Amino acid sequence: MALETSPTAPVAVRTVANAIGGWIDRLGAVWVEGQVAQLNRRPGMATVFLTLRDTVADISVTVTAARTYVDSLPTPLVEGASIVVHAKPSYYANRGTLSLQAREIRMVGLGELLARLEQRRQLLAAEGLFAADRKRDLPFLPQRVGLVTSPGSAAERDVLENARRRWPAVEFEVVGSSMQGPRCAGEVIEALERLDRRPDVDVVVVARGGGSVEDLLPFSDEGLVRVVFAMTTPVVSAIGHEQDAPLLDLVADVRASTPTDAAKLVVPDVAEELRGVEWAQERLRTLVRSHLDREQHLLDGLRSRPALADPRSLVAQRVDELRLLRERVRRTFGHRLDRAADDVAHQRARARALSPLETLRRGYAVLQDDQGHVLTSVAGVAAGAALSVRVADGRVRATADGTEPDPLPTDPQTDPQSTEETDD
């Protein structure tokens, strides 16, 4: 039951501690699984002190066990081992600490360990942490490579020497870390996060030279797997041999079978690349020469044609055609001019035949008064009137002495001469 307290009625520290102890005592014995982070055997004491660490969360608890429980295990208990403990939680009120009093300790066997790893793999795979579509490609030529490995180890030497042998200009940022034991997963996580924050690191390699399933167990740590999944920098896993399959290999962007293989994956071979460049250059030269030969053959074929072998033959042929066409045009144009001149002469003759001037040349004349009006009757002419007579080659000025009308009026329809004079 909850303690009834208030600002005016507080409880003592011992009351709270004793209440916590009572609640923990009512929990009873429980089975707990964890990894041995620390093992302390004190000489002359019948009790062994363990620190049991959770494999995912950063939580640990002290376990006290009788030496007989520890010594009776089929294999020696060492740090980093996975165990299952049947223990009674207890709370030490004087120090405010929680501990487990072990009543039975069982080692997690290899078959059971592998089964637990398979179950963990299935759960993480269901979350998509191992999906192939999220894996990133490695850069072709990284400027700086991050390396997480044990300082001074053979794995570090293999990666550095092979990478620099392949590409001497490559630079490494080496971060030392434990590669086995209870601190391995935490230190590797810290190293990866540190390298991931470096903008100049293009790829990260986690290298270890293989080992037993128990030695590689930290690389199947769920916390480590999730950190690698969340990284923005590509990760190469090179912690085991071909037959090893820790979960880090599944979540990494690229898996290398050995540290030497990791060096070959992260940097190209400068000699091989130079050979590739030379091969590409030779291929380009061959293609260019082939293209030039083909075009030269085409030009030779074109030049061998008569029209291109002697271009003046075409010009001479066209000159003859132009000369014939020019003569034809002249003849045609002359004929048309002759016909046009004949037509003009005919039209001019017709126009002259119809002209009043031609009528005057035949002996006719036109009589006009001093105002220029044509006189057609003697009735409009008075004696002494000034007259103008128009003939073929000019005018005659005259004065009328008098008029003499015809005795009988003439009919224009019956008198041809009258009709001709009237028309004129």
C-alpha cells in the first residue's frame, strides 16, 4: 500500500527504505538472464560477487552467489559469459542498494545461445533492420576511412597495410575498442557514434580476426545493431570468418569475410585502376582509328567517282548546256520580238486608218468658228465671220463673205457624200 504522507506529516528515510525492502521481498524469486560484466572472488570467502549486465539497456545489478554454485558449473564462469540466475531480489536499506541472492546459476549453452540469437535475428529482421534496400553503396575512393578494432591487433595491421598497399594516399582514423568481453559492445557503440559524427570519414570498418561464438557474441548485441542501422556513414563488418554470422554482418552495408577482404572493399587497387585506364585509352585509340579508317575509306570512294575526280568535266558540261540554252533563249526572244513588231505595225495601221487625220489627207476639211466650234450648217455662219479651216497639214484662217444654203436639204441616209462629211 502507498504511504500516507504530507508536508506536515512526512515519513523518515528508514520508513521509505523499509517499505521498498518490503515491496521487493514480496516479489519472490525470479529467473534473470544477463551477461557477466564483473566477477569478484575474494580469498577465504564462501561468497562470490557478480555484476550482471543487461544485453540491451545500460543496467546492471549485483549478484551474490555461494561459491559452491559457481564452482559446480560445467565450465568456468568468466567475464562476458551469458548466464541464467534463479535469485531472490533483496534491498539493503542501510546503503539503498538492490542485489540478487542467487539460488541457482545456469550457463547459457551454445545451442540455447544460438536459438536466442536466431530469435533476436527474426525480431530485428521483422523491423526491417536487415533490409537490402536500405544498404548504402561504398564510396569509390574514400578520403578517410574510420577503423574500429583492438589497438595493435593483427586485424588493424591487416586493414592498414593492405589498404595502403592498394591505395597509398588513403587516410585512416583508427579508434581503439575492446573486441570481446563485457565492455566490447559499449565501446564499439561509442567508437561508431564518434566516427559517424566526423564529416570527413566516408566509410567505417569494424574489424576483428574471428573467434568462437562466445567471443563474437557482443557483435550480436541489439544495441550495437540498432546503432549501426541508424548511422549515416556506410559500415563494413569484418569481425569474423566465412562461417561466422553475427548480427552485425546482417545490418552492416557490406560484409567482409576477413579484415584483409575489408581493405580490398573500401579502397580500389591503384595498379588495377591504372591498368583499367590504360585499357580504356587503348580501346579509345582503337575506336578512333577504326572510325578514321572508315571515314577515309568513304572519302576515297567519293573521290574515285568521276564527278569528284575531275570536277571541271561537270563545269564544261554545264557550260555547253548554258550556251545552248542561251542560244535558244535568243532565238525564242527574237521570234517573239518579230511577232510583237508585226502586231504593233498592224495595230498602228488600223489606228491610222481610223484616225480623222487620214480623212483630212483624202481632201476633206473641218470648218470651225472663232470659238473653235465645228460648223455643220450655214445657218450658224454670218457674213464677215472669222473662220478656221482645218486641213491635213494645218489651218487656214478665212472670213466668210456670205453663205449659200442648198436648195433642198440633203438626207444623210441617201447621200453618201453627205454621210461621209458628217462622219468626218
